[in-house]
Amino acid sequence: MHFPDWFSAIILGIVEGLTEFLPVSSTGHLLVVGQWLGYEEEVFMIFIQLGALLAVWWLFRDRLIKMIPWGSRASPEGVRLGIQVGVAFLPAAIVGLSLHHWITNHLFFPKPIAYAFIGGGIVILLIENFKPRARVSNISEVTLALALAVGFGQCLALYPGVSRSGATIMTGLLFGMSRSVATEFTFLLAVPTMTAASFYELFKFRHDLTAHMIGTLGIGFVVSFISAWFVVKWFIAFVQNHTFEGFAWYRILGGAILLGMISNGLLHS
């Protein structure tokens, strides 16, 4: 079945915005929906991530501005947090650049992603049930060592289907962060991580960009921004009084459905 490109852009923009910052993996969702729509333009999938990222930039703009050392509104606490975010960014940047081609060639396929869905769901359930008591209840209490631990946790998300936000939030919980601190630090860490990854990928696929894609890219970008804005606002409130177990069961069920679709030929493996 063929759908108009503008329609595919709207649907995929919604999917990106809904899933990018939840612990469910946007990669797996975009893969399945992209195949269903018959629209799998890689450069488009990369570009709409920037729309979702812009939502975080906007919602956290006051805190981000205070993190810029040379900015007029910089604060000692903000600059300190910026250094911690930078430290947390380094492990995934180094490992990602080193293993990028191997990961792309071996793991960006439905079956490994389905296994990551299920495995990630099981890990979330285990951490929720056996995590230590939260010792860090304010983001100002995050140490460089704790930031680095979260950074190494983010490396797990280089495996497609793991979920970047899921890996970093769960690592934070495992090392004593409260849910709200782990979530906020994850959103701040998304800024350098997603910005660097998206622009690197866009540069790599720059020759695939054509003039006729401008409208489609614009639609996907705007829709992704709007849906991500609502999701991030909702998620920040959600984590105050809820566990992540619901997301864990969603991942396990979703992974099982993916494997079923693959075995029945409904999804290209």
C-alpha cells in the first residue's frame, strides 16, 4: 500500500515525538511504522529527531542557558551541571564513533531490535524491584562520578532498540538517583548526544537530500516537535508518582509482537 509522502511524514513525526524520550525506543517504532507506510528514507528519520530535540531545547531553555560558561546568564551551579553533562556525553561519543559501522551493519534489523525490546523490559522490571534507595533527590547533588556512570549506561543505547532514555534513566536509578533527577539529567544529556549524532548522520547522508524532500522534512520536523513537547511535559509529571514497570511490560509485549511479525513474514528481517 502506498501513502502520500505528507501523510507518512505526519505519522512518522508523531511516532518520533511520542517515543524518542520514553523508555520504549524510537528506533524500533520508526522501523515498523516506516515499513508499514513504505517510507524508509533514512535521512528523513534522522532529520525528525532534531524536531523532537528542539522540544527539549525549548522546555529546558532556562537551565541550558545557565550551563553556557560564556553566557550572560551563566551560573556556577549551571556551569557545573554543564560539565557533568559533558562528561556523561563522552563515553557514548567515543564508543559510538568506534563501533558505528559495525552496529549499523549487524544490529539495525528487526530481530535484534525485538530482542532488545524484550531484554530492556526485563531489565527495567529487575531494576524497579531491586534498585537501592534514592540518595540523590536534587540535580545539584549529581557528582562527576555519577554523571560518568550514567554516560557509560548511555553506551548500552548504541544497541538499537534499547532506548537511550531508558538506559540512562535506569542507570541513574541503579546508582541512587531519584526518578525525577534521573529523568531531568537524561533530558539534558539528550542535547549534546542527539545533536552530535543527528548532525553526524545528516552529514553522512547529505547526498540523499533533495529539493523535493523539503516539504516532507518540514512536516515531519514540526509534527515531531509538537508531539515531543507534549510527551516531555507529560513524562516529567508522570515520573513524580509512577514507576516504569508499565513501559517494561509494553516493551516485552512489543518485542514479542515484533518477533511474531517477523516469523509470519509481516516484517522484513
